[in-house]
Amino acid sequence: MHSKDQICHEDYQKTADWLLSQTQHRPKVAIICGSGLGMLADALKCQDSFKYSDIPGFPQSTVQGHAGRLVFGELKGKTCVCMQGRFHMYEGHSLKKVTFPVRVFKLLGVETLIVTNAAGSLADSYHCGDIMIIRDHINFPGLAGFNPLNGPNDDKFGPRFPPMSGVYDKDLRKMAFDICKSMGLSQFVQEGVYCMVGGPNFETIAEARLLHKLGVDAVGMSTAPEVLVASHCGMRVFGLSLITNKVVKSYEDTESVNHEGVLEVSKMRSETLQSLVTELIGRMDINNNTA
Ligand SMILES: O=P(O)(O)O[C@@H]1C[C@H](O)[C@@H](CO)O1
């Protein structure tokens, strides 16, 4: 490890090599679970799991609803690795730390990243409990210069100036939509734009109105850094937001959002999300590697 914010290729490799020595699983798909959505990992068969604190070089989860375990296993016969708990910028992690697992996944052989998050809705037509397929994102910290790709570019992972148009894979979005239809979930499913803000505070009303005007459908405090690092190193990306609250946009509104409420809604919908992700992975065209 170099300075606090610099992580070199060997650091990612060391963690990947350690994991490869501890499990026979060779995942092609990685899943990052959002707040209260860690139950997704419970669906994996033939599990090998590791506490983050036992994995060399791994950051630690500090947020309630993020268990801090990396779980390997199979979903519908496809080998996956699942982060039960992600890292956020507001926890004090550098963005290189936040995205550290994504590059480790690349070195494990992962080709597709599935991200999930809890988010508040700005779109008037959305309801609490809706599932939003992420079509695109606005990365506010990124626009302000807080980017995990800052610093010397590691050409072994990807190019200095990666494109980000079309970052959320169109075929996977379509597949997810079709699955939702066949599961009878159409009335809860949306497709829209996720916006990452730094957090940890929820939005002021003026900020909420600004985001609404900008065309943001859902706002959260994660996802964009992991997605852009995954895309930079050539992974296919799919993302889901669970709408856990409506963002307050009116000064007359007396409601306010809190993390406990977010976790409650996540819990209520986590089984549905689990079925959707499982079905999606089942339909992906993936050949398993073996150790
Ligand atoms: O990890 P995610 O993005 O799902 O977590 C969201 C954003 C904050 O971390 C937290 C707020 O309740 O939930």
C-alpha cells in the first residue's frame, strides 16, 4: 500500500490471490448489496463466506444494514460473489477504498457487476417500494472532481479517459424488464436516472427541488463510483435502486426520512429483489470457470 489514497496493482492482486487460495469458486458475476439488501447473498448455494475484517487489504463496513461479508456461491448454477455491505464515501473511505473490491473482482475473473442500492425518489410517479432499473446516473461527487479514477491511470485496468455513455447495459435492462413482467411486478417497476450525492445527510428541500429539475428520478449515496470503476475495466454493469422513501420537496410536508425507515422498506422488498436478481443471473449467458 502506498500513500493513504494510492493503491497499486499489486495490492489488488494480493487480495485477489488470497481469495483464490481460500475458495474453489471462480465467479463471473459480482453483486453489491445496498442498505438492508444483504439478504440477496442468502440465496447463494454452496457458500464460502469471508468477513471483510479477515480479508487482507479489504476496507471495513461501518453502516447499519451492511453486514461486512463477502459471500461466494452459486445462483441458478452460475458462480457469483456477493458483497453483503458496501463502502461509502461518507464513512471516511477514500473513493479508491470504496471501489477496491471492484478491481479485486476483475482480477478474480468477474465480467458482470450487479449493483443495488436504497434510494429516495424525486420522480412524482414513483412510490415507496418501487424497484427502479437504473438507466443512467449523475455522479455529483464525480462532477465536482471526487473520482476513484483520479491519479495515475492503471492501464492494466483500463484507459485514461473512459467513456460513460451506455454504462448500464441495455440488454440486461431489457432482460430485467421482461423478468419483472413475467413475475407480475410491472406495476412496481420503473426505469430511471439515479443520482449520487455525498451524504451522509439527506437532502434539503432546495436540494431536492434542484435534483428534480435536473431530471433525477432517484437519489442515493453510493453506486456511481463502483459502476465507473467496473466500466473502466471493461465489466458489463446492471443496477437496481429500491425506492425506500419519497424525497421531501415541499415546505408544507412534515414528513422526514431516516435510515431506520430506509432499512424497513428494504426488508419488505428484499425477497422480490432477490428473485429478480436470481432470475436475471439465471438467464445470463455465462460459462462457469473452475478452480
Ligand atoms: O448503500 P446504499 O446506497 O444502499 O445506502 C443508502 C444510502 C445511505 O448509505 C443509506 C441512507 O439510508 O442508504
